[in-house]
Amino acid sequence: MKNIIETRDVNFWYGDFHALKNISMDIEEKSVVAFIGPSGCGKSTFLRLLNRMNDLIPDTRLTGSVQINGQDIYGKGVNVDELRKDVGMVFQRPNPFPKSIFENVAYGLRVNGVTDTQFIRQRVEESLRGAALWDEVKDKLKESAYALSGGQQQRLCIARAMAVSPSVLLMDEPASALDPISTTKVEELIHELKHDYTIVIVTHNMQQAARVSDKTAFFYMGQMVEYGDTKTIFISPKKEQTQNYITGRFG
Ligand SMILES: Nc1ncnc2c1ncn2[C@@H]1O[C@H](COP(=O)(O)OP(=O)(O)OP(=O)(O)O)[C@@H](O)[C@H]1O
């Protein structure tokens, strides 16, 4: 499998605070990678660097390199809108737009200038099917997205991210605000989605990391302490800090 994401010696600062220290990581195409670690260790910061979401935060600084599909995403001439189309994001709390179910999914296509209604309709259906939501919403596409349950809204947000055909989906604790049934649906969805996408997921739930990911990275105080096959990380980690964390001795 080829690497789709390669970071080298990534350091990141919020003002004077050194939030990420020398992170070098390769992520294989069409795999699921989970980031785990105690609160404040830098998981979300690192995730957000992968589609330049941290650009929006003032007084921050990055050194090192982040390559996606062979391109330095912080290089000169990179179009950040194009990057975010290729590297989509799903947040902790479902954040549908105050629009209809259909228009939520069509949104990314419309802002990218797509006007072919037949194509938009087809892509909306494909994305909703891909997000395992189609059967639940196909008869009410014109209704407000806010009329859906939290779990359905989150799958709608996944469909919205998929509609513009990204190669990577970043998920920041996508199930933490959901009930157990919706959580299971999102986890099953992640299993399906990895046939077509590379998925990077931040989670506080270690069982979830163990269930959904191929590889797991354990972060602690801005460092990536250990990264490897999920089974190895959870059954026989090499570092004591990882062992302590996964056995609940800290964090
Ligand atoms: N916008 C910001 N400005 C200043 N410091 C920040 C900002 N965002 C995060 N930090 C700090 O950077 C560190 C890493 O935060 P980050 O959100 O990446 O951690 P995390 O591992 O995702 O935590 P959690 O699991 O609680 O979400 C923390 O110490 C946090 O306080």
C-alpha cells in the first residue's frame, strides 16, 4: 500500500506553547488510523494540521513538512479550498447547515460551481447511500436537516464531506456526542468507507479505536510516543507510557 500522508518533523506552537514535537508519521492509503491519548496531548491539533484548519488560529507556527498525495500542503501556491475538498473533515458535534437534507449534501458541489442538476442529484444519492442514510431520508430530502436525530445529522455531515469526492476524511471524535446505537452505525460506516477513503480519527474511546482502526498512534504531551498496528498497540505496546495509558493507569 502506498502512503497517502507523510509528515516529517512536525512542530507546532500556539504562541509560545509548543503543542506538537517532531511528529513524523506515514499513513497508508485506504486505511483507518486512530489517534489516542489523554486530553490536551495534541491529537486534534495534529489532525487539524492535515487540512490546514489551524491556519485560522492567529499567532501559531509550524515547522516540518506535511505531504498529502505527494504534495507539500503548506507549500507555495497550494489552494486551501482545493485541499479541504480533498481532505474533508467531520467534527465532534454534528454541524449541518440550516438547509434541507438535500442541500446540505449538494452544498459542496454548488460552491464548487457544479450546476448540472442531474449530476448533483446522483451525487447526493450516492453520498447518502455511502453514509448509510439514504433509506432513512429518501422520502424527506426537502425537510430541514435539523429535523434529523443527532446520529442521523452526523451521518449527514459524513455524506456532505463525501459528496465532493475527497481522498481523506478527518474525524474528530465523530461519535462522542452520539448514543450507543448511532455510535455503532458510525463505526460500521467507517468500516465501509475505508474501501474508498483514508480515514484519520481522533477518539477518547479506546474500545472504539481498537474496533475501527488498522493503526493507532498514542500521543502524550505533544509527542507521538508510539505508532503501530492497532493490535500491537493494544496487546503488546513497546513503550511503558502506552501500556500505562491503555490499561487506564493514567489519562
Ligand atoms: N486555539 C488554541 N490556542 C492555544 N492553545 C491551544 C489551542 N488549541 C489547543 N491548544 C492547546 O494545545 C494543546 C493540545 O490541544 P489539542 O486540542 O490538540 O489536544 P487533544 O489531545 O485533542 O485534547 P482533547 O482530547 O481534550 O480534545 C492543549 O494544551 C491545548 O490547551
